[in-house]
Amino acid sequence: DAKTTQPPSMDCAEGRAANLPCNHSTISGNEYVYWYRQIHSQGPQYIIHGLKNNETNEMASLIITEDRKSSTLILPHATLRDTAVYYCIVRVERDTGRRALTFGSGTRLQVQP
Amino acid sequence: DTGVSQNPRHKITKRGQNVTFRCDPISEHNRLYWYRQTLGQGPEFLTYFQNEAQLEKSRLLSDRFSAERPKGSFSTLEIQRTEQGDSAMYLCATGQGASDTQYFGPGTRLTVL
């Protein structure tokens, strides 16, 4: 699985969009980009994933650059409850073989009132 | 609440004692994962089951650790002769199909005195 690089921390004002970047310059053609987050003292929570196209769900939007070497997770209207550590993970979807998710250090997002 | 439950939520034990944790997955999920998370770090993979078969084990899973999923439903993780270095949050996650979307439980926080 490709290595990812994320800023260690970010601040965002409540009600504003939070844009969390992730670099994955060694990503291969069949690797997906996954985002999880972990609110303090809870288990990680799946947010969104994508391969090439931009994706949107009820939680967030995922923008993947055309060369797929980087992506941005967008929380359109951040709330205090979005304060968490956000993890960007890239991996191949497969039926067999290694299944473990490899978590890096993530980005600690602090939403300010 | 993802539908994955873990018990107990907290466990305090003395060094050298054995402990056992339980994970109840989302009922239709055939994949079950155990992770360990120490303070300030992302979760680290321990082991993975598909149905009742344990298909993957991390080098972190020393011989004092054993995991079972006897009927392909709930799973247990046992640590024998606990050490202070075993103090961590133990997380269970489940999933199904080829997707790497994993749904995490709330975790069991172990403190070894």
C-alpha cells in the first residue's frame, strides 16, 4: 500500500469548510483512497473512499487530483463535533491477501467556535 | 454506533494476569479485525478473520496473544501474562465483501498495573 503524508494538525472555524490534504505520490492505478476519522476515545469511523472520480456523501466530499498523487477531504460546514484525527489511507481492494488497514499519524483537526 | 460491540469497555489488571476481550460484529459481516492503539498513535493491525478462519497475523501478535472466532460470529482476544507494555486500546472492526470499508467498535481500554 502506498505511503501517505498528512499535516499533523489543522484548525478550522465552526461553520466554515474544512479542507484536509493528503499526499500519496506513489499511489498505483488500482489503489483506492480511504478516509477515516477518530473522535477522542472512540473507534475510527469510515468517512468516504474513491478511486479516480470525486466522491460525495452525507458526511464529506473527496477530491482526487487528476494524476491521483494527492487528495483533499472536504467537510463543507465544520461543527465542533468534527474535531477529530483524520486518517488518509490508500490500498488495493481485493478479495484475498492482506486486509489490514495501515494507519499513519493522521491530521488532528480542531474546529474552533 | 456502528453496530459493532466490544466488552468490557475498560479493564484494569495487574501484571502477569490473563485478560480476555470480546467483540460482537455486525451480523452479516464475515470479516473481523483486531487492532491495538497506544496513546498518540494510529491503530496498528493485530489479526484478521474471514468467517472462522484466522487468515492474517501481525508480528505484533506475540505468543502471549491469541484470538479466536469459533463460529464465525463473535471473536475473543486473550492476552496471557500481561505486561505493562500491553496497556492500550484494543479495537475490533468488521467488514464484508471486497471493500475495505471497516466498521469499528468502541474499543476496550486495557490498563496493566
